[in-house]
Amino acid sequence: MRFSVTAVLILLVAAPAPTLAADLTGTVSVIDGDTLEIHGTRIRLHGIDAPESAQLCQDAAGKDWRCGQKAALALSDRIGRRPVTCEQKDKDRYGRVVAACFVNGENLNAWMAANGWAMAYRQYSKDYVGAEATARAARAGIWAGTFQPPWEWRAAKREGKPQAANQSRPAPAAAPAGAPSSGCQIKGNINSKGERIYHVPGGRSYDQTQIDTGDGERWFCSEGEAQAAGWRRAGQ
């Protein structure tokens, strides 16, 4: 059977556009630092990634603390018993609604990032990069010490690495630029906008770039490792 170009265009125009569900409003249950439930519907907070429930971070003195648990409690305390409205943006691969959620007009996604209880999830959105930068500058929440980004923690746990199942070891408060781990020469720098950028030896800004692991910056052994961790090459 053959269709004319005109017929195909008419079919495309007539086809109903996919629609997102109506906003969800109600009393919520906090599942973790970036997941809520309203009337039995799981909601993943758009654009942020909070430490996992079992994840440990380290404070400024290198002492372990339950950052995942604290992130969930911070979100729960912020909401209290007030109703929450969530504006759906998408659905994730697990079937959860992905949404920006508000209580009395306050964006909870932004609040979590700005207070150091979640990171901007740049892989999916840059909406909360500025909020994350605010928390990092103030050393609020997880930024007060050292931690493993939640997506790295999950990946390591899937690979069966004991460190991911228990804790991520604190890095030194600051690692001088001339003393990377053996063979790991790529500099993972966080710029003033909170963007994670890596510099390779010989690059234009490589020699001038200083790495402070206490601020979440790090060394990489290969570009593939840097990219897998969510960092982009300088100049791109």
C-alpha cells in the first residue's frame, strides 16, 4: 500500500501528542533525599541526585556520617505535614514520575541542592547547577567534608566494590597539583559555575589548574574514567 506525502503529513498532524499526567498534589511520604510518594505514585525529584539511604559521607575531620539518611530527614523536615505539588516533566526507566515539587511555592529540588543535601544531576538537567554552587561555596550539608557523588556510589555498588557497600574513604583535605596518584595525571576541576571539567597534560590551562580534593575535585587516570564519572573535557 502506498501513501502520498500529503496523506502522511495529515496523519502526523492528526496524531495526538503525548501528554504528561496532571500535577500531583497531596501529603507525601519521603522515601529518600530525592524520592517522594503521593497517593501511591513514586516521584523522582527532577535534576538532582541525593546520597543513597545507605551511603556514608565524611565530615571535615574525616569521620563517617549517614549523609543519605540525613538528606532524607532534611527533606522530610522541610515539608513537614504541608501538602506538596509536583509538576511532572518526564518518566524514568523505572516508571517513576520525574517532577519538580513545591511546598507553598518553594521549589524543593532547588532547596535540596542549595542546602547541600543533593547534587545537580547534570546528566539529565542543569537547572540546579547554580543551587549546588551555592551549597558548595558555603560548605553546606555534604560539602562540609568529602563524599562520593551518588551516581558513582551506585555504580561502584553494582560492580560489587566493598567500598561502595560500606563507605567512601575521605580524600586528603587538599592535594597539591604536583602530587597526583601514580599514573593518574588528569585534573578534575570544579569551576566557579559548579561545572565539572577535566584537564589533560599539555592542555592550555593544565599547569595553572590546582586540585583541591576537599572541594570535591579529583585526579583521574584516564579520560574514559573522567567521562564515566560525569566530567567533561576542558574546551568542549
